Amino acid sequence: MFNAWSRRDRPPEDGTAAGLDGFAVDKTFLSSLKGILLETELDFLRCVSAIIIFLVVSFAAVTSRDGAAIAAFVFGIILVSVFAYDAFKIYRTEMVPRAAQGDQQ
């Protein structure tokens, strides 16, 4: 990646991606163990935050006692169960085996 000093010494580039040098994706980091663990942890946190949000919204919707609110509550509970299952599978398949391999080394 280029820092600000080396970018200042270069001639200006043309095109739409001229100022996006610092935002390039480092593919070697993403394929390293640290990048894979970061990606897994972010997926797990996405599932946990979705569970919390859908639970709060579902219980807030059911307080009005309308037919649509009850349908929204049921749909929210179904989504909570899907996200909980996804979080469980991510934790079991991706996070636990790597932690056990790190303890053995």
C-alpha cells in the first residue's frame, strides 16, 4: 500500500479510481490465518447482532396486538431461529477447530 508521502511525489492519475489507492483489498491478508479468523468472527457477530435486533423488533411489534403485528412476530421468531442456527454452525465448524489447533501448537 502507498502512504501519503509516496502518493504526493507521484504525478496525478486519471480515471475514477485515482484516489482509492489506500482502499485496495489486501488479498494476502484475507487468505492468511488472521484474515480467515477475522472473517469468521465478523460472520459470527453478524449473526448474533441479527438475533438481538430481530428479537427486539419482534417483541416490539407484538405489543400492538394487530394481525399484521402478530405475523411480524412469527416471522421475526423464524428469522431468529435461522440466525441462531447459522451462528451455531459458524461457531462449531470454523471457530472451535481453529482454537483447538492453536492450543496444540
